[in-house]
Amino acid sequence: MVLIATSVTLGSALRDDGPAVPDPAGGGPAPAAALIPSGPPVPLKLASRGSVVLYVPIAAARVTAIDYHTVDGARALDLTPSGRLLNASLLDRLERQVIGGTAATPSYYESGGSTQSVDVGAAAGTQLYAPVTGVVVGITPYVVSGRAWGSVVSVQPLGDPTVVVVLSNLAPDPSLRVGSDISAQTPTLLGTVVDLSPVLKMDIAQYTADAGNHVHIEVRPAEVLAIP
């Protein structure tokens, strides 16, 4: 699979208010806590799409916020969030109380009433683990304003070859390769969260106390090659 991100998904916007873009390899100093490896997260259901279950890919103590939003110009499929919606209307809150819930699920926000994609917030440098069990089918640059800022990692989930789970805003671990088997149950390290704050204004920042760095996750239909 070849996937190169050349545009910014809705949920982030290009900065037009700052100085010249610094070297993305630098990224600025990380918070002290982010310099200490967080270790793998305890498997916690984030969302689902049909038979595909996504898990929170970052240790719970390092998550700054979770925000679902629409995707501009991509064929992202709607997700079914797991957990408690924090910015629900009164009617939604009453309905959710009737339906019930569990404490062992994450709290989250929805921006614009869409669940096409999800941003899981964490400080730059935070370790990021597999949100789904499957096979890596693509690792390509995430390009913003003509420069690579981290990578896009595409995963074919186990048991459903009709979709691909796409993650962006990460620096892949050197051991990660196309063809690598990854697991969400015994979490596989994928890499670390990239600092995009020098080039992007991130909507999730309205729910956090920092610039809003995050890993972006979508589920898309798998590309099918036509057979003549």
C-alpha cells in the first residue's frame, strides 16, 4: 500500500502566526514525564467499526484528551466510540444514563458531532502502541507544507481485510517494518508522538493544557486493485 499524506485532516490547521518552521528532527524539549518511557497501556477499548476493535494506544496516565472529529477529503468510516461523552447535550447524557456504562472505558469529546476519526492526545515523545492487532501494510511520510513531519502507518486488522487502520503524527520505532505483525492485546510499540505544534494548530488543544499533540486514527476502506 502506498499512502502519502499531503494535506491536513480537519481537526488541525496550518499555522500562519509563528516564526519560520524549525527542523522537525528537533521538535523542542519534551516534558520531563515524556522523557521516561511510559510502557505499554493496559488494553482499554477505544472504539469499534464492525468487527474491528480499536484500543487506546497510549498509557492512560499519559493521555491528555480524546477527541472524535470529521475528516476532510478522506474516505474515513464512522467509528462507534467506547466510553463517556464529556461534551454531550443534556438529552444525550440522560439517554446514556439509561443505557448504562462502565468505568473501565475512556472519556472523550466529539467535535462537530462526527466520529469519522479520533485523536488521542499526549505530549510529544510519548510512546505509542498498536491500537489494533494486524499487519503493517504501509509506512510513509506525513507531509505538511512540503516537509515530512513523522509518518503515516497503515495496518490491515486481523480478520477484516476490507478495511485499513491508519495512524498519523508518529515517529515509527526503528524495528517497525512493512509486514510486521503487531498486537493490541500484548501491545506492540509503534513509535512516539511527533511534535506538530510548530506547524499545526490542533483542535484537540481546546480540551488539553498543552499544544494538543496527538496520534490521529482512522479506519478506511482497503484499496482494491481492479483485475482486467
